[in-house]
Amino acid sequence: MENVKKILNTVRDAAAASLSALVSEALSDASMKIANEPASKRSHDLNLMSERGAVAERFAGNIRVYFDELTSVVAKEVNVLDYGSLSLVEEDDLEAIIAMEGMISHARNCDISEYLTFTTRLDTLFYGTRIDESNNPMDPEQIGEAFKEAVRPLGMTATELLVTYRKFNHGVFYNLEKVLAEANGILIDNKILPDLDMAARSRAEHQNKRSARPQKIDPTDRAFTADTSNAVAGSQQLLPIMQKLMHRTPGAGKAEQSQASAKVVIPGAGHDGMMVGKQKLEVVADDQLLALLNKLQQAMPLESAVDEKASATEPQNLSQSVGDLLEQESSAGTLRAIDSQSSDIINLVTFLYDEIWNDKTVPIPIKELVGRTQITVLKIALNDSSFFDSGDHPARIFLNELATAGIGWTVSEMLDHDPMYGKMQELVTKLVRDFVGDIVVVENLLQDFLAFKDEYGRSHKQKEQQLLDEDERKNRLEEVEQYALHKIEERILDKEIDLFARSFLQTYFHKFVVQVILREGPGGISWRPVMNTIDVLLWTVSAYKQEGDLQRFVKVNPRLLLNLGKALEVAGIEKAEAEEALGKLQRVQEGCFKKPPVANFGVHQESNQKDVGVEPGGGVSQDSLPSDDEHLLEVSKYPIGIWLEFQGPLEQAIRCTLAAKIDTIEKYVFVNAQGVKVIEKSKMGLARELKAGTVKVICEAPLIDRAMESVIAKLRDENPVPVA
């Protein structure tokens, strides 16, 4: 571990130095640009040139922290909720925030070839810890966050912030490939996968992607937004890498065993007509191989229905099946075989679908649907090997979109009556039936599905869509009020909440939420802290307490009451009435902490999940876990948007995504695919569930991408690279 840390520190220091130098240059450019802005849009106290050294130093420090977090736990300062300046939020502030989100998204999806090799090498150093975009210190999101925190103390105006972000994007993100190349060089010098090679993309393609306008995505919506681009995009030439890993050692384990059992490879440097023993080698032509695959496909049912009590059918071993057919068609004097390139592709597709089958986070309905495409995908890959290399390949995007659409499903869902599932069945059937070699068929099916998902999403968010326009909101005041009340009531999972606390939320705070919606629309930049405030308030009046809650209450409640007071002021509540209501609420809160805590409640009762089909109970010990417990540390690192599956009694399961982490009270809030709050857990309670095995993480990375990464990892692990 010491050697790993030494290598990591070398990469850390080099990356921090290179990136901070780029940041300094970007700030210099931003300073000149800001100087040309009208005086009304500039801060008179800001001298960016004199501050750039301090900003670059803070930025480098933040980058080092991200690296250090991989090998140690770093305590972070808790940010207490404060939206007291809500009424002063300007539209340009929102533009700057969204602009940075777009820059991060664009940088991540710009197909930086060095990024994949760096991630793969870094992952090799940490057995048991998966390196991905959530914890990779060189991921654009981590770099962007490090910069945002570094400039925060400057107190920039909205215009200055937007200009600075844009110069940062041009100066840092556009040069990230060079920094990654330097980091890769350090890892190669330390013998970390020195033979790993990613072919560089063309400069023309690089410029085309850089000039594309980045998509603006509200960060609060990312957990529910299907992203057709992905981290392993573009022409990364993964097929040669996987072939190299398959054939690099005499005892290549799984890969070699599969090839041997399939009996489909041309031996050695063989050619058509050569003798193998007493048999003459006959190389199967492309059309003959296609006929074999059609024969296999005809033996499979074209359509199938989901049986809620059944498991998905295990994927077919195509290597074995093709090998058996070739053996059947061979004779005493003739040995039918296929070339090694086709054999490799058959094996890799087999491995790919094996990994999808073995992925416990993939719901059975998705496994069943994707499993039916195996032979068709093999035909596509044989005809176009860029299926392995390009994240933009229509077939990969199609399969990833299927998985994204069903990420929240469980086997208990009534999918036969779900329009989305019906559409997915229809399109998979068309893919299997209609594909005969023309990729346009796949492209058309993909466009059909994307259009359906878009329309399906709009129908579920019709009311929000109607309220997005500012003038429309004013004309629909009654609908805004109903919408606000509905959103407040969604947060109340405990139906036995104190009556005054409920009334406070439904009357006074309701008026404030209405004002937020009228100003920003549904899901605006203030939406998450407003919803978090409701959750904190509900926590203070909850009957369920755990160790340390009183200390947290004493710390957080003064700020909570202050924020509530500001909210009532924004809502137009008279000062005397507001003070009386807050005084009564405070007495209710203090009374809840004076009552004996409700004891012996199971992990599921903690969130009162009766409303979502999970009965109280669970039987997990309520003892606190030590601060260095691996499950507690893992929960601490969960990012917003991560999907989890909670297991309840009678094998019922609930899939939901983390919508908020309220550090001040150590509370995690989860919502379903429609954005409705369904579960809330304390940090300790969630860690206990993780330890007990009643909750598991659902990976959000694109299905095919992570299956391919798993194939590469397994091929690599058959002959691990030693760390010098």
C-alpha cells in the first residue's frame, strides 16, 4: 500500500502543478476580458490578477485532496443550509452554474483517449475500489468542483463568474488531454500496464467535438436524464486491447478455454485448404457464418413475456453453440472453421452478455430484453467491429437506452401493463426480426425509442411543463399552489407527524414554496435546498431518534429557524404572525427531543416505508458502527444521483435514487424515477443496511460500457500486472 501511495502522490503532485499552471493562465485571460465589461457588471473590489496566485494554490490543494481521498478519509466541512438571499438570485447566476455543468459534461464526453487509459491504470492500483467518474481525481467534474471552490471566496458578480468559467473551460478542459498524458507517463514509468495502448483519435474529430455546443442540463435533473453520450465514447480501439489481453499468455484462462471448447479457430497460421491431421481445413465464408447464426436465432422464441416469479433465461454460450454447429457440419475429411478475428468477436460478445447476466444490479426484465439481442448484436459486431470501439455506435446506444429506461424496475412491477415496457418489447422484437445487416434499421429503432421516451417523460411531467414559462405560471396561480402543496406532502413519509408541524408546512411554508415556483419554476436552482429544509424540519419533529441527534439538533436548529424566518418573510407573512408560528414550532421541536425515543425499530421503520410497500421490521442491530467501518465510509462517498435497491420483507424491492445528503443531520433522502420521495435514511442506518445486505448499489454507467469494462478487467486479472 505504501508503494501505491508513493506512486499516487507522484501523479497527484504533477497533475496539481500542471493544472494549477493552466488555471493561472485562464485567470489572466479572464482578468483582461472582465476589464472590458461595463462597470455595472464588475465588482469594484475584485483584482483577479492579484488574486490568481491564491486561487491557483487553493485549486491545487483541492486537487490534492481528491487524490488523498483514494487512500485516506478526509474530513470535510459541513455546509449548513442558507437561502437567505433567495430573493436576490439573478438569472445570470443560474446561467453561470448551468454553464459549468455543461462544460463538465462536454469535457467528459469529448473522447479524451488518455482519460480511459489513466482510469484503467489507476483502477489497477486499487483492488476492491472501483475507479470511475465519481472518485477519479482527474474527472472533469472533480476538476470543475475544485475550481468552483477555489474562486468562491472572491465574491464575483454573475458576469465575472460566467467569464471566468468560460476561460477556465478553454484554458484547462481543452488542455486536459496533455495533463492526462503526463499522468499516464508517470504510471507507465512505474510499470502500471505499460503495454496498454489506446489509439489516438483524429485531430479533425477532436476539433469537431470541441466545437459542438454543450448541452445545458440542470444538475438537479441529472439523475433522471438519459445521456446518450458516455464516458467510453468515440474511437478508443478497445477491440485490439481486448484481443491482446485474450492472447497475451499461454494460459489465458477463460478466453482460451472458450476458444478451445468452441472449436472454431483456425489453428496457428493456418489457411483454407491446409491439412489438419487427416482433415482438410475449410474456412467458413462470411455468408455461411451468417447462415449459422440465423439457424441459432430461429431456435429462439421471437417474443416472451415477463413472469414475475421467474428468473431471466441465462444467455446462450455463442462460442459453444457455433462450435457445435461447425463440428456437426464437419466430416471425416473436412474440418470446418472460422478465422481468428471472427472467433475473437464471437468470444467477446459471449463474455459481454455473460457480464450482463452476472451483474446483480441489472433488473431481470432488462436482462431478459437485452438477452434476446445477443445473436443480433453478434451479427452487428462481425459486420462492424466499431461496436466495441465507439460509445456512439447506434446498437450500443440502443441497448444502453433500454437499461436506462428500466433502471428503477423490479420483478414485482406490473410490467405487462407498463407502456414503456411494451414499447421496449416491441422494439427488441423488431431488432431481432428485421436486422439483416443494415445498421439503418438500428438507427431508426433508436430514434423511435428516444422519441417515445421523450413523449413518455413529457406526459409524466405535464404539469411541470405547463409551469416552466414565467407568464404561464402567473396565469396558473391556482395550479402552482396545488403543485406546491403536493410537493410538500410528498416529503412527509411519517403520517404520525405532529399536527402543528404539518399545518406549518401546509400553510406558512407552502406560501414560500409558491413564491419559489413563481420565480424559478419547478426544479429551479433553489429547489433542492428548499426541499432539504422541509426534510430537516421533519427530522426535528420525528419520534425516531438515534445517538448524537440531540447534539445535531442543538447545532442545526438555530440556523433552521433563521432560514424558516427568512422564508416566511419572502412569503409575505406578517412579522408578528411569523414569530408566533416559529415560537410554537420551536416548542414542538423541543418537546420531541424531551420525549423518550422510540426504541427497537427496524431499519425500514426508520423511514416509515409502509407507503411504498415495505412493512416495518428488518431485525438489523441498531448499534452504532465505528467511524472507520468500511460500510460507513462507503455510504459517506455516495454521490447525489446514485441508484440503490432496498430489500424489504417478502423479497419486495424498492429502487430509488439519492436526491439529497443533508450532512447537518446525517440524513439521506431517496426518490423514485418520478422524483417522488419514498425513503429517507440516517447515514448510520443506511450503513447498517449495507452491512446487513438489505441494500445494494445499482451502477448507473451505461450497461454495455460497464459490461465491456468488466470483460477487460477479468481478462486483465487473469495475469495481474505487479506493482513495482
